[in-house]
Amino acid sequence: MIMQKGVVRKRSSKQLSEYGRQLHEKQELKGQYNMRERQFQNYVKAVLEASSKGHGSSPELLVQKLERRLDNVVFRMGLAQTRAQARQMVSHGHCMVNEHPVDIPSYQVKKDDVIVVRPSSKESPLFKNAQLGLKNYEAPSWIALDKEKLEAKIMGVPNFQETAPTVQFALIFEFYSR
């Protein structure tokens, strides 16, 4: 609001520029997956390069890449309430992939990978509470979840319709193709 000689006037809201809209969409998706700029930029550029070689459409490839991050898989398993909490679980060493401890949140899981909570971590109150919350949870179709063992197997690639990101991917790719 602007004060002018005792009169209160509202500022007119301006329409966002094309750059502003692109930036907003990029920040929205980057924020949803709890990523930093450089890492997100690398994902987008890798996807643009792959789609130019005919490996699929850019939005689907980007969603698959983001969804197959280990921290996101832990979130999709229902062990964490937020992706930030899932990232912390992974980086604190609570997760194992194919019986090997992995503490890198950006680790890309593949088909037939088995993600399990470390046996020593299962006893912590964090995972006891998560196990209670899993009773009514339904995991995405590309993850086979064993709620009792706190274990998941990757059955395929993430489905674009199932993840349903609420951003306009064309604006994100335009932003990075400048």
C-alpha cells in the first residue's frame, strides 16, 4: 500500500513477464523436490540433451529423474512426511539400497533396486511412528512396498500421470534454453 497525503491506495498488481513466469515455475518445481539451483539445472540440461537424442519427451524424463532420487523414493514409500525429512533420513545413513548403505539423497534408484531401512534404525522412534502411519498408506504403482519390513522394491519407472506435478514444464525448459 502507498500512503499519499492521508489517502491509502492499493498498488496495482502487475502481470508477470514471460521471464517471471518461467522463473516462478522453475522455483516451484525445484522447491517441491527440495533441490538447489545447480543440481536442478544439471538435471534439466541432462534431460534436454537426452530428449534431443530421441530418448523420450522432456517433461516425462525430468519427472522420472526427479522421482527416482533416493530421498524422493523414501518419501514415496511413506516413511517421511516431507521430502526434506526423507533427505535427512537418507543423509543420516538410515537407508540401504541392495544391502549397501547409501547416504546420498540424489542417488538414482533403478528397476529392481531394493530400498530398506537399516536394521539398527528400525528401532528408533522415528521409524516406529512411520510404521504406524503406513497402515493406511498406498505407495505409487512403480514401488512395491512391504509395510512390515519397511522395505520397497522398484518395479519400473515413475508414471507421469501418477506423480502429477502442478507446473508447466514448457516454461521450465524455456528458462534453461536461453
